[in-house]
Amino acid sequence: MATLHKQLQTTCFFVHDLLKAISCKTKKNLGLCFILTTIGLSASCFAQNAKLIDGTVTQPQWEQTKPGLAYFSSYCSTLFDAVGDFYAKHPIPQQRRNANIFLSHSHIYSRIGFFLTLKSGVTPQQAMDNHWGLKSHLNDIFQLDFKEPKNTTEKNLTDELELCQNHLTEIKEMTKDLEVEFESKAIDLTKPDAPVFGPLDTASLSKIWSWIKTQTSAPENAAMPDVVIQSNLPPAARLMFEFPSESEPDNLMRISVSPRTLHTWSRPMLNWAIGHEFLHYALLMRENDWQTQAIYKNNIKHHCNPEFIDLTAGIAELISDAQPQAHERLSMYSEIFRSCVRYPEQ
């Protein structure tokens, strides 16, 4: 750790001239300036791939087209994700929160980027392949490299980050407009009944489960899994699907919800998240031929599986069409993206 800290301090001087070009006059840019100062971005290969800036120059009206908006937002989402991920793995003491700042920026951009990408007809597999391909390229750029002489092309990556940072507020506003644009007036099977007062909206959850059964070829009598509120979940866990496995044979088959999630998430967003866990359950049961087991086989990684992405997007559509006033359709899509990006092994 001491060696890394010394390297990072050395890098502050390595990029000193580069940072003079960055605007650090407002509070919103302080996190950006700090991370660029501390990690040192070697961008010798980026000059040949400055696609984001090139695109905004050749297509100045990019914000007014769905393809342009999808590409810009997807690129910025991946860029902030890569920076946040790199910073989380190379933290300076007392500055770990900066990783979360950049990951939060990635979440904001993914609301539009991932949503519009899928709506344009791109498959979930291709959308995620695009993300992993770009992130791999960016990870190569972010490697600390003190052997190469200083190169003026480093500024290209800085410009990309600053461009994304400068449009962050604008993207938030565009998200609201897209929610209204894609709002459906159709009556759907998740049209809410009378308001539900209580910790869980069991009526809507039952309808979501019925829809999942039709999509996963479940037996007609397949019962909805138990959903319980658990106060002793790990601090980072909002919800958790548990089942008896080889590594944890004593687990009960259930979906646990943290009380913190009940207090911080809206009813539609919570319903979507539980539906996400329902789908984990359904795919696990289908893998085990819908038969009760003492220990369940679990050989399929769900989060990046195209079918899982398609169906969790379907749940988002069902809920959003039934409760359009919530305006959280794009946030649900962003959670789909983040599940694959953050937890690809699940």
C-alpha cells in the first residue's frame, strides 16, 4: 500500500501540466479533478480512439437524436464506471468515496444509454459486449505507466471525462422527458388494484409472478417464493435471493428484503427489485426441472444472461405501464445494466 501511495503521489507531478486545462472552479468538478490528479491517466493509445469527442464534433445535433443520445450516454456510463472501478481498486486513504461518486455518475448515464440502446433494437448480448469491449480498452489506458515519456495525447482522455461531466445535469433532465415519451396508456396485467398499505405490495407481486411463470414455462401451480423482511442482511445488501446450495446447504429458499430498502425505495422500484429476485428463483427452479431439491444445481450465471436481461426489462415495462406516474422505467433499466456490470458472476 505504501508503494502504491508513493506511486500515486509521483503521478500527481506527472500529470500536473495536463490538469491545468481542467476547470476546477466549481464544486461539481472537484471529484473529477481529484481523481485525475491522483491516478495518473496514461492515454497514449486513446488518441486514436477519441470517438466521443469526434462524434460530437461531426454530429453537433447528437442530443436531438435517439442514436446519438444512446451512444453518448452509453459511452459516458462505461467511462465513469471504468474510472470508478479503477479508483476503488487503487484508493488513496480517506478518499475512497470518490469511487462511489464516479459509479453514481455511471448510473445516471446508464438510465438513458442502456435503455435507448435496447429500445433501438440492439440485443442485450451486443449491448453488454459493447460495454465490456470499451471498458477493457479504458482499463488498458488507466494502467499506471512511468516508463513511457510524457505524451501530449493524455489530454484526450481528460477531455472525454470533462465532456461527460459537463452534460451530467442535462442528462438527468432528459431522463424525465424520456419517461414521459415512453409512457404507455395501455391497460396491462399489472394495473394496480386498490392502494396497498403495508411493507409489501402483495397484489402487484402476485401479478408479476404470474407473468414470470408464463415467460419461463413454469408449471401452472408453481407457487410464488416467500418474501420476508430481514433486518440482519449485510449492510450492502438491499435484497437477497437465498437457496440451499453446495456452499450454503442450510439456506432457506426465500427472498429477503432489507428494511432499509423499504424506507429508501419507492413502491414501484421495490416491486421491480423483488421481481428481479423472482426471476432468479424461476430460472433456478427451471434448471432443476421445477422439482424441490435438498441442494439445488446452479450452473447458470443470470445477471448477464440475455434472457434474464430481457425478462427483467419486461418486468420494468409491466410495472411502468401500470404506474406511469412513478417515472422510474429508466432507473429500472439502469439497475439491469448495473447488475451485470457489478455482479456478472451471479
